[in-house]
Amino acid sequence: VWLPIDGWNGKFHVSGNGGMAGVISYGAMATALSRGYAAASTDTGHVRPGAGGFDASWAIGHPELVVDFGHRSLHVTADNGKLITEAFYSRAPRFSYYVGCSKGGQQGLMEAQRYPNDFDGIVAGNPANDWTRFYAGAHLWYSLATLRSTASYIPRSKLALLADAVNTACDALDGLEDGILDDPRACTFDPSDLTCPSNRDDDSCLTPAQVETVHNIWAGSRTSDGEVIFPGLVPGGENGPGGGWGTWVTGSEPFTSLHWRAAEGFFKYMVFEDPDWNFRTFNFDDDLDFALDKVGGELDSANPNLDRFRDTGSKLIVYHGWSDPDISPLGSINYYEDVLAHYDDASGDRAAALSETQEFFRLFMVPGLGHCRGGPGYNQLDPLTALERWVEDGIAPNEIIGSRVEDGIVVRTRPLCPYPEAAKWDGIGDPDDAASFACVRED
């Protein structure tokens, strides 16, 4: 817990983690401190051994650490951090906020679902909230797609080919050719169009095995009876700056991608507790059920019932980058739809359910944003300021401005709209200026 000597804004802030945690989020704490917050963070109860952000060897034989990692540590940090803040300043914080992305997004949604009294406002970015299904149906599924055989692997040198072909086919669907797919769900590009002629394999085409890899990654994972485990990645941003497919899907060579490292560590040490576990043996029916029974109750924050959080008067902002190469943006949309369905079941009216949900929970999809950062599109946004206005002044965010920043200079802005609305260009104004767009709902 860091406490400003001067200029305390009277509020408390907790920063989330990434990957398998194990470190204090000092950078995020410093940002909160610079805004006047009393700032806190947790390593979630273990210290990373130094083997990278997805090392999970600490979990073997320690179910209590899995509980800490899943939810308990952040709750204890929130409780104790507020008590320390009150003791130091002789008054309690006026408001408490949480901000996190990726694992931090999972933590934020876990707080809303399990500990709804901890925070007045929560920002959960690119959340890995459906943790167990995500690790099986994304991290492991994408790894198997690329490593099923030596022919299945797509080298980094071919990613520009795929990204350019996607943009050529789909960039203009939103009315602007700007290198960004505003809603990749509208893109129907078939990677088979890039298939190499017989006996050819160079950077100008994809082999049939590599085409199948792309198909498998975009299609997402299913059990043998067709049940969706986790949605696939969506087209756009494959060669995006700041960690596109070259970091997450392909790596510099086979068995170096972040999807592979994450999947191997989680299942080897946290699920099966077997250092000799072989990822090729995973059964997406039986082993997924085993994983859900083993750790899902502590790690998964996919419960759509947010009644207790709503009833506290707290507010929730979730955002997700459309070009996320790690966690499919469809996962956040699916969770939001599950929440709407929960309130739809209660009211019998989807429009009423949306209105009720948006009183306390809004989802913002960000065109071209990668995994929490980077990507070809809008790579900076400030959801915390929007959340403060919502919590403290009762002004709900009807838009959040997204910016494209290159070399420290803002080169483009766009309103980010509460789902299911999306920003539409007026066809007249500067397409690089947010003022030329309006949030429109088309469904």
C-alpha cells in the first residue's frame, strides 16, 4: 500500500495483475499514486520463481495458493488496504476503485460477483474471467492447432500475408479504409484463398496445413458433442504492433508462443500437478470436466448474476480490444449477453434488461486494440475517469474516447460506445477525429 503524504484525493485504488501474477504491480500503483490515490496491489500470495509470467510451478501441492490466486488475495488486499488508509489519514476513503486487465480483468469480475462490497467502481479490461475454459479452449486449443504437426506451424514471416489479406477483404466493410476492423464479426474472409500451389511453401502463401490452423483458431474450441468451450480469435490485427499473433500464437519458433507457455504451466502444475504431463494427451471432454471440478470454483468468474453488486450501487466498466490475440473479444461479448439474459429472464423484455444492466454495467469494444495494449487501432483509453464520473457524479458513460498514439503523439481519436452500440462515421468530417462519429445501435 502506497500512501501520498500530500495531495491525497480521499480515494483508494487497487491495481490488478497479469498472467500467473507473483509480482506487485508497481507501475500501475505509481499511475494511481500520481492521480492522488492511496494505491495498493498484491502478488496474489506467491512470488514468481523467475520463469516468466505464466509460470505456475508454485501451485503444485498448494491448493491454498490457488484460492489466493483465484480470489482471496485481492479481497484481503482491498479490506486491509482500506483499513491501513483509514488508519494513516484518520478517515476512511470516500470511494474505492479497482482497475485491471487480462488476469486483472478476471480479478475485477470476480470482485463484482463474489465480493460486491469491496469497490464502488471496477474497470475490468480484456478479462480472462471464464478462466478454466479459456485456458483449455483458447491457450491449449490454439497451441494444439499450431503444434499438431510440424506442417501446422505458421512462422512469423507469414503473418503480414494473413493480416494484409484480411484487411483487403474486410477493412472497408465499416465504411472506412483505415487498417482497422470496427467489428470483425462482419468479416467472412476465407484463409483458403491464400493456399499455396502444390509443393510450394514461401511467405507469399499458406500451405494447406497452415490454412487449417487458421481455420481452427478462428473457429474456436468445442467438445466432441459440439458444445462451445471458448470462442476463437477474430480476424484483424494478426500482424499488429505490440504483440499480435507473432507473440501469442506463433512465437519466434514452435513451443515459444505465450499461448503454449500459459497452457503448459496451468495444466501441468495447477490442474494435473504432474511435471511430466504431455499436452497432446488432453481430452477436451473428460479432462475439461476434471479441470472445472479441480480449480474452476476458485478461478472462474463467469457468473452472470450481478444482483448483489448492482444492489450496492457500484458500477462496472468492461472493455475489450477487438484485435486481442490472447483472449477472444467474443468472450466478453458472450459474458455481457449472459448478464443480459439473466435480467431478460427476470423481466421477459430484452430492451428492459439492457436498460437495467446499463444502469450499473457497460461494455466497451475497442477497434484495433490488442491484448490490453498495442494493436493496429485505438491503443489508449481512460476508463477510470469515466468510472469516477459515473460513481461520484451519477453521469453514466455514453462514450469513452479511444486514441491512437504513435511515438507519443495522438494521431487519431474515436468514440468507444457502450455495447451493442458502435461508432459510425458521418461521412463528412475528419475520419481521424472523434467528433466525426456518433454512437449508433443497428440491431
